Amino acid sequence: MKNLAYYNGKITSIEDMMIPANDRGFYFGDGIYEVAMVFHHKIFALEDHLDRMASSAALVKIELPAPKEEIGHLLEELAEKVESPCQFLYWQITRATSPRNHLFPEGAASNLYVYSKPWKGVEMSDEYRLLSIEDTRFLHCNIKTLNLLPNVMAAQKAKEAGCSEAVFVRDGYVTEGSHSNISLIKDGVFVTHPLDNLILPGTERKHMIRYCGELGILVEERAFTLEEMAEADEIIVSSTSHPSMRAMELDKKAVGMKNPELVKKLRDKYMEEIEG
């Protein structure tokens, strides 16, 4: 298949998939999601994504439609059905299909929707432009929920300003991007916001911390200010689909771009892993 969509056992193309209007994902964004990259028909870091999926579902009290291992096997089977060896794989789990009501429906099963489409491959840029925006989101940013409207608004504002990504700032401290984690390199040290309810536990953030350990690079998990970010040697924007983007501009001012050697080491580690 050129692309693929799956919903509770039914498989079609993405364009032909039909989802019930009473799926609570439509009414309330009542669900969680994951995105993974597929290289050579193999899902990269699948276990990390399944673990985060299970954690997010538990935090919002959604019962998985199957054990996470079975969901993993299904995702692998679906990825094999798409012709392209490199794919963008998305899946979401919503609480149930039932008439609109804020209360959880009793006895209704959760829904699993998956789609996979061809992807152009690993994207790494040295030309990211960032725009800082006040972080007014709710206090459950560690849950990968479907409720992304503030992120959508921030990303659009950044685009309209000619930027690649928005950087959220809460009480003077940088939290994360609208669809990414934000990390710094300063004096050879990799600095990233600690895992708490203010940021998503990004899988690529996790991998970069591991790469730093393998390379002997000191890691500091702590909050940092926008001013500290502006003075960093490097600003790295990371996500599943864009694992290592270097920022060259923040709020229309030149930043970073002072330690390309260290960035290359981290990027090489990533490439070795996906090709391994």
C-alpha cells in the first residue's frame, strides 16, 4: 500500500478511512497519541514509544485496547504493509465511542487509530529560527494528549513571524517547543529541562542524554532562562521526526552555532543507531 490507516481492526488507505462521529476524540480530544519513525520497515525506538503511550493512557485513566506488547506487534505488521521503507507512523487511543457526555462512558472499549505514510527521511537543519512565547498551557504537559490547541496556536504564530518553532517560556524559564524539546550546549555541557509536568518526556531527548553518556559529555537536567538560552553555544531543538535541529536565531537575534563538533558527535550517534 502507498499509505495505510487502521481503526479498530479495519484497514484502508488514509483517504478512505471513516471514523465514527461519536468517537470521544472528536468531542473532547479525549485521548493520547504517539509518533514514531520507520526506517527500513523497522520502527525506531518502538519500546520507548510504547512505554510513553502506556504512561499517558494511565495518567488520563484510559484503558489500552490491548496489552502494549500486542499493540507493538500490530504496529510492526502495519508498517510492513506500506511500500516505502521510510515512514511517518502515528497512532492514537481515544477513550471510547459514545454520545457526548463529559463523564466517562461505562463499559465502552477504547479505540485505536493508526496511520502510516511515506517519509522523506531524517531531517537535520542548521537554520532553525525560534520565537519565544509565554507558556499558558495547562499543567499536564507530560501527557501526550490530543489536546494541542495552544501548541497549534504557538506554532502558527512562529510561522507567521518567519520562524521554524515556538519556544514556551513559563515564569522566566524555558520549558519546551510547541512540538519539540529544547536543549542547550554551554561550555561542553548538555543542558535540558528536567522531566516534570511542564514538558513532554521526549524520546529523542532521552536518546541524546544517553548519547552524551556514551560520549563522556556532562549532562545537567535543570531549568534555564531565556537569557541563558540566548547565550548558549548551541541550541538544539529535538523531536521524533526532527531529531537534531540547530537554532541560529532567537527572537530575531543571532544565537548559538559555536560548537558544531559536539553537535556532529550527537548526530552521528543517532545515524549509527538508525542504520544499525
